[in-house]
Amino acid sequence: MQAPMLECIDFTPVWVPPLARFLAAIDEAGETAQFSPHARDEETLNRLASSPRLDIHCLLVEGGNVFGYGLLRGWDEGYTTPSLGIAIHPHARGVGLGNFMMSYLEMLAMRRGASHVRLRVLRANTAAISLYSTRGYEWSNDPIRDDLMIGMKALHTRHA
Ligand SMILES: CC(C)(COP(=O)(O)OP(=O)(O)OC[C@H]1O[C@@H](n2cnc3c(N)ncnc32)[C@H](O)[C@@H]1OP(=O)(O)O)[C@@H](O)C(=O)NCCC(=O)NCCS
């Protein structure tokens, strides 16, 4: 039997129930407002998992469990700068998985040719702001919502 191994993988239909459990854990931790990239119902998750897309929905998994969920979105709508979203399972935080997944997401964006990544974060979300700030995100006010900030990071593309 294969020992469980940490992997970053695409979100596909087989992962709908584990992702639903992961999102329920985020809700149970009272963090729905911090991380709500889309509806959590099964129909939405199945649609996202099965439709062809340019946007990236990826999972950090180990042994059948989801430890992290990361998104890079905007390409499907025609934007060149993707918007990043990330959450780590409440029981798996503080050990570097957030930083690890950020590196992975930024690398995916770079491999797609993006020059920047953007994100929106609640001003009150100090853990996320600290994570993004140490990774070089620069801040501006959200033009619409006072409780949000916009982070932007330039990606240093190199030709492979
Ligand atoms: C933000 C989040 C992704 C961090 O994940 P994590 O795996 O705990 O992060 P890491 O262990 O890799 O820590 C990386 C950095 O994040 C910051 N950080 C993480 N937890 C923190 C906390 N409780 N308080 C302050 N800073 C914190 C620190 O800067 C830390 O760097 P350090 O270890 O050198 O101090 C996680 O808390 C989370 O999923 N939160 C809920 C969802 C969310 O808010 N997503 C962001 C939406 S915009």
C-alpha cells in the first residue's frame, strides 16, 4: 500500500466530497466571511470540478483529505491578472502549508505568463495579511468596500 503523500492536484469530481468537508470545517471555524470564493453546495462543486476552465482550482491533499484549497481566477473572464484565493484546513495551520501553497499558486500563475497576481482580503484578517505581506504583496484600498484591501504582487518571470 502506498504511504500518504502531500500533493497539489487539480480539483476533479472525485474530490467533491473531501472538498465539501474541508469547506464545512472552514464554516465551522467561523471563517465563512474570510474565505467564500463560491457557493458550497454539491451542485456548484460538481460543476466547478467537471467544467473545462482556464481558471485554476487546486487542492493540497494527503491520504484522501484536503488540507488546502487554492484558486487563481479571472482567466475565464478574459483578465490577464488572476485573483488568488487560499485556505488551509483549521487543524493544519501554522506549519508552513499556507506559504507552501502560495508559492505553488504563484508559480502556476507565472507558468501561465501572468505578470502579477492580485487578491482581496478583509482588513481584520491579520493572519492572511501577514502571510501576503511577507510574500511581497503591496496594498491599496478597495474602491468599493472599506473593510477590504487589495493586494498586488509582481511575478518575476524567467524563461524556462
Ligand atoms: C491565512 C492562512 C491561509 C495561513 O495558513 P497557514 O498554513 O497557517 O500559514 P503558514 O503556517 O504557512 O504561515 C505563513 C505566515 O502566515 C502568517 N500567519 C499564519 N498564521 C498566523 C496567525 N495566526 N497570526 C498572524 N500571522 C499568521 C505569518 O506571517 C506566517 O509566517 P511566520 O510563520 O514566518 O510567522 C490560514 O490562516 C487560513 O486558511 N485562514 C482562513 C482562510 C483565509 O483567511 N484565507 C485568506 C482569504 S483572503
